[in-house]
Amino acid sequence: MEIKEAINKAKNNNQIAFNFLLDTYWNDVYAFQLKRTMNENDAEDITIQTFSKAFDKINSYNDDYKFKTWLITISKNIHIDLVRKQKQSIRNTSKDNDENYFYIVDDSPTPEDKIITEQNLAKLLRDIKKIKPHYQEVINLRYFQELSYKEISEKLNEPINNVKVKLLRAKKLLAAIITKS
């Protein structure tokens, strides 16, 4: 399958085309993020977010540009957004002109936050049970057992790219369920 053909098929929600594009460009986007973040987990997470966003917005892709360039741009913007969010958690405050103090935001949960979190977790678990069992399994392995993609791949005896695609689909299905309720 050629890239242009895959892109056109992906615009029509062809899963084989999505897999082809993911397989073709995964290493490029991952390597780009690994150089930027110097952290394998962050690079992997951003790469997954990149493909998720790209596949959601595939109809806005302009074929005057290379697909790889479009993906790298999405990836770069996701990374910039994450860095901005991290910087917002530390605010620079100044008491005097001479002295600078850094106020670190206290993110520790209050008792009310803990109750809300427990209620949200219970609702999330109910929502997860609404998706197909093989999607439940991959979400459980990744987010509750905190296994790496490689460990999940070995446990399920599936290629890593299949695990990534399955997790991507599971998250989209779960997001649709959550937004409905």
C-alpha cells in the first residue's frame, strides 16, 4: 500500500490503513520525541497522543505537505503543550525586587478530593466494563497494572504495534462512553 492510498483509505476510517500509517511512521515520531524528551515513557506517550490526534483529524490533512512532516508538527505541538502545563504548576512570585521566591503549588488532595476521586474511580471502572473484554484487558494491563507496551505485548502474545492500536481504540471507546454519561 502506498502512503497516499493509505491516507485516502484512512480518511474513510479504514483500520488497515490506520495500522499501515502507524507502522510506517511510528519510529520516526518516537525517535523525534525521544530526542526532545530524553525519556522513553514520555516519548511513547506523546507518540501515541500524536497518532490519536492525527487519526482524529486525518480529514484536515493537506497533501501538499509530507505526511511525516504533518505528524512531527502535531507531535511537537503536543510536547510544547505538555511543557507549558508543567511550567504552570510552578509559579514565580516576588516579595521584594531583590529576592525571588518560588512558590510550589500544593497538589496534595484534600479529604473532599479523595472522596471525589474514589467516586470517579468507581464510575470509571463501571464505564470500562461497558467496552469489549479484550479492550478492558489492555486498559487494565497498561493503567492499573502499569505494564510497559513490551510487557503487555509479551503477556498477550501480540506485536507491540497491535497493543498500541488496541489501547488507542480502547481509549477512544472509553472516551465516547464517558462523554455520553
